[in-house]
Amino acid sequence: MSTVERLKSWLGEPLFLVPQDSGTKIPMVKYTQETMESTKRDVYRVMLEHGNVAVRLGEFSGGFCAIDFDDDQSLDKFLKVNPLLANSARWKGSRGAQIGVRILGDYPGPSQARHATDTVLSKKGEPIGRPLYEWRSTGNLSTVHGTHPSGCQYQVLVPNPPAHIKFADIHWPEGWPVPGAEDPMKVLQKQFGAPWSFGRFGQGQINQRFFSAMFLGEEKVLYDDGPGQYFVYLPDRGLWQSTSREVLQRMVDRMTERVIQASIQGNPDDPRLETLIPKIGPAFLDGVVHLIRTRTAEKTPFARSDAVIHAQNAMVDLRTRPYAVHGFDEMWRSRNQCPVHFQADARSPKWQAFLDHALPDKDDQRLLQYWGGMALMQRNLCQVFLLLTGTGGGGKGMVASLIRRLVGDENCSELRTDHMGGRFEAGLLVSKTLLVGADVPPDFLQSGGASRLKAWTGGDCLQAEFKGRSEGVSVVGDWNVLITANTRLRINVQGDLGAWSRRILLLEFNQTKPATVTPKYHDVLLREEGSGILNWFLEGAETLATIVTNAQPFPLTSAQRQRVDNLLSESDSVRFFILNHVRRSSLSADCVTSENLFLGYLQVCGAKDWQSEPERRFQQRAAELMLELHQAVAVKHLERQNREESGKRGYRNVMLVSMDETEAFGHDILEPF
């Protein structure tokens, strides 16, 4: 393959190539007089094969431009805020590197940027700002092949094609000037006046409006008017992070002092500037932050698509196949990031091997995959929560820890059912997406506040209150919830079996503990197969998003539904027994003593391996349910043919149906729902 063919296969077309003398950057031709057509003549192509080769950038090569860095420090800082450009075409001469991009739409002419305070010596020995980057476009040449004037060869660092991107989608690190932009200080002065002024006697006054606007030019800030929180955008993570008023005041303090000190250094003969430093006091800082709040306040700033997952390195759009991958941008309005790197072709054989042992049923694996995908989407779209139960060492704790790491520890919080009825609990969790109850006791879901879990996961409108604020804010109860327990949980259903049945997903980890246990195996898996595990859950998220779009419930098999029904039946075992094992009778001779009623209840609990209620609690509950379900009232003295049972406490016009008798009737025990 010729040099021309190789360069075009790498950098794409159109590509205006210019021959240069070997080891120099001197063109062999008057390239400004050449056209794309004239570069195709034989003599021109021969010159391209026998020397250095440069690209005529900008409009002559279809928007192909380059960003030139003299050192790795600047390059690394640039790539942190432009992670997608890490895979764009890149090459180098003797130092630094150049990144090639194809710009869609308009872009500025060439410009260079130097550091404001970090200096190096020029060729004349004079201190000048260290180069940050050079934006190379129309009017520039960039050498991409041959021998550098220093004697080394030009190297291809990234052999991928150049990224196609709009100029506005290129991010510039904090404090870096943007190519083609007007001097920001002059723009601010036109809009808000001078940064400071002096009175007749030299007393200084700092312009709060100027510095609030300057701060918003350097930092991306917004104020969520609901919970009353400030957020600062972190471009290297694509994340809006909550911050406090005091932190913003410190940031404004540093920025203002920096500007004033620079002016003092540039105007050493003006003593009035020194008097401005003491003016950076609490009143000034408070006023500037108040202006920032006024200019950035929004009601619901963090509403975004559920089908876009914020991974460590990119925004992954599940609405296309293959998934569309977008760069970070503040307009995504994301405040919750998955700390795992997205890699489209990554796989996870060790994770699958673990699942095959700990959760061998493929339907159960799919349930976990769907729910975990929903947790990554940061909203409880199906209004369900997940229970993981089973013996110690069965793997449920490892799964819960892995999901928590995958969602991101900073996005999770402890589920405290005994606090769910408190005034401020919902307010504390506004920015969280996953609530975790780890190794909870059997009565965890029997506390008074546990009934609120249905509202917190069911999309109900809740009132969240915040300490220090007189007014609350309405929030939607769409938290994802994960609970693990070593024993079977008991739920205070309060007669609302249907609602609990729709909310609960249950996975049981009953396999034997492996002979060899790796400590913190979830961290080992994420370190070795994190991207593959992320892809596994993304497939679940993609499927679940389709299910939700079609207005379908969370998919469950009959066996999975039966597990939930059995859990709820045990939680309200007295109701289950009275409903299924006591029948109304028209014969007055049919009676059941309270003693036999309890014995029948114990038989059913023993057969189902349920934990039974104490007799006293059973009798109190049974009296309520016998009246509710069978219109039978307890009497103190039964009259029966069997004299041993006569005179005992019990119920008339009912009959007890044993488990053997239900089998004789040829049907299963009735479910309570």
C-alpha cells in the first residue's frame, strides 16, 4: 500500500496532502496554488512517496483539523474532559502529540493558547507562558508522515479514524481559553461593568455582578430549587455533584483574589488595588453566591432519559443497536454515575460461572439481570423491589455488594425501615438511586415504617422535608430497593396482600457454600470483568426498557410468583389458614373448637416449613378473621355430640378442612389473593 493510500485509509477523505522535504517541514511545492485535482497528477504523487507528508487542514480536507500538544501533561488534561477523543486519530513527532478530528459544521481559525502563570523560557531566554495547545485548522499544515526535524520518525499513536464531532462538543479544561473566543474579561465588562471601582479618596468597591458572571463562565453551576441544593459540573466525569454554599463561597474567594492579584502584578504603580483584597469579605461572597443562585435556579433540573446509562467513560444510549456512545456533556444533567468503564465487546465468563453455581435457574438469572439493569437506569420503572434470601455463603451478599459497586457507592444509601415515617428521611435520600438493607433481621419489614416501602417504590408522590428549610418539596417514590437476609422475612401486610405481591421480587440462594471462598470476590470480579458485567446488566436494562415502553409488568415465571405468594402467605399465615382450611357450613352441628383450630394451624405451618405464631396471638387474630371471612363469632360453650368437646370455646357453623381432606377433594389449597 502506498503512503497516500495508507494515509487516506487512516484519516479518511477528502484529504489534501502536501509533500515536504525529508526531515523538514518545508513544502516541495507552492501548495497554495494547488487544487485537489492537481494533487492527483503522477509527479505530485511521486513526491508524496519520497519525503515527508503533511495534511492541508480545515476547509481543504473536508473539515479535518488537529489539536497539537507540546507535552503529555496538557494532553492528559484535555483527554480527561474529552474521553471519546482518546480513540480519535493521534500521531506525534518528537514530543507531545496531535489529535485529528473531522469537524461537523463551523469551526474557528488557527489559534494558540499558553498557560497564564506556568512559564517556560523562550529561545531568547525570556519567560513566556507554557504552551497548552495549538488549534490547527484552515491555513495550517500538519506533518503526519516522515522524519521529524529532530531526526526521529513520526509515529502513529492511535490508528483509528478521526472522530466526527461538532466544534461546540469539544470541551476545554477549566481555565483554558477556547479557540476563536473573544477575551472573556472584555465581554464581561461590556455586560456587567468594570470588575471594581474607586471613590474620590481611593476606597475600592468590588462589582458582585461582574464576579458572579465570571464565576459562571469558569464553572458550570446550577441550583435545584426543590431541595435547595447547589450543584457543580465536573467535566472529567460528566457529573453534576452537589456542593454547599460555603464551598462556593471559598471558590469565589479564590477566583476574586486571583484576578485582583494578577491586576496588582500588572499595575504595580497603582496602590489602590491593594485595598481591594480586604473587600473580599463575607458580605461580598454572600452577595455573589446569592446572584449565582438567582441566575441558575431550576425546579427539576435532573430529568433525563432512562435509557441513557452514565458509565465511567461515556454516556451509553440503549435505544440503538449497537449502543450509541456519547461524550460527557452538562446537558445530560446526570448526577449519578456508574463507576465502571464501558467497552462494547467485553464479556464476563467468571461472573457467569458464579451465577451458574449460586443461581442455577436461568429464569432467576434473567430476573436478576432485568432488575440490575433497572438499577443502572436509576429509577424504579416497574415499581418493584428485590429480596435476596438464603443460607450464609450462598452468594446473595456477593451479588448485593457487586450491584452496589456497579451502581456506585455514592449513589446508594442504607434502607432504614424504622425511619421511613420520619420527617426528613425522604429528603436525605433525594439524590440517591438505590437503597440497600444488608443482612436484615426477620422482622425488618414488620416495623411501622416498613409499610411506607410500597409508596417509596411504587411511584407515589411524597413530601420530602429538609432540615433548615421551612417548606418541603414533592418527590416521586421511585427508589430501587435491594434487601438481603439470612432467614425468611416476615412482612406486615396489613391486609394489603395484592400491593405487596405486585412489589416483591424474590431470589433464593440455597446452594452449598463453595469449598474455596475468595474474600471480596465482588471487587475481584469488577476489577477483572467489570466492563463485561456492565454489558450483561445493560442487556437486561435494554429488555426491561422495551417491556416498560409496552406498558407490561416486570416479567415473572409462575415459580417466581409462587415464591412471593408463599412468603406473603407465611407472613400472614393465620389469614392463609382461616381462608383455606376453614369452611362455612349450614349445619349447626358443625363446630370447631379453638383448640382444634390452633392444632390445624400448626399442622399446616409444619407441612409448609413455616414459622407459626404463638397460640395467644393466633387466637386473637383468628377471632378477627373468623368473623371477617366466615361470619363466625367465638362462643364460650359449644354443644356437640362429642361430650369431650362440649362446653369448650369455639365457633359454630364452620368446619375444619385438613390437608388430607383437601387432597381428597382433588384441588390444591386456595391462595389468599
